[in-house]
Amino acid sequence: MPRPNRVVLVVEDTALIRMLAVELLVHAGFEVLEAESADEAIQILERRSDIHLVFTDVHMPGTMDGVRLTHYIRDRWPPILLVVASGKAIIEESQLPAGSRFFPKPYDGGKIVETITHMLS
């Protein structure tokens, strides 16, 4: 039985990393949207009510970083699940909204897919 389509928003300012993350998740069977900043992500979230999970980088240009974005999302869209990655900072999951997951970069693509699949099941 096919599983319902799950929509993931990837928020990453580095184009190559964003492209690789999108490709990884599309290959795993997710519908994937992309944004290069928290500001763009919020605009997408305001237009789309079908996003189930946001996978974001920590360090990005704009009005907020990925950690602030996760708290903003949790306050405004509580059901959306959150995965955070960073190559520059180690973030304790206690600094993120409850239930969020953190991965240091470079991350294992298989572990990302496994975690997101589990979170969305």
C-alpha cells in the first residue's frame, strides 16, 4: 500500500548542499520544496498548508538563522516536524523545539532519510 505523499521543505543557503539534500529526499520518495533563507521558507509556509517537515541549516543570511526559524515554525505551525543541520555549530537538541533532531555536517544521507521517514511515519 503506498504511503501518503509527504512534503518536506529544505532550507539551505548553499546551492550545492541544497541541491544534494533535495535530490536525496526526492529519491527517497518525498515531495520536496526548497528555500535559500528563513525569510523565503516563511513565505512558502504561509502559502502552503501541506508541508509536514522542515529540514534547515543553522547559518543563513536574512532576518533569522535556522535555530530561530525552528522556534518560529513551532510557534506558528506546531504540527510541522523539524530537522536541523550545521557544519559550523553543534546544537544541543535541548536548544531546539521539542521533538526536533540535529545532525552535524557532513551528515550521512542514509541517516537523514531514515530519520525523516521515521518522523513522518
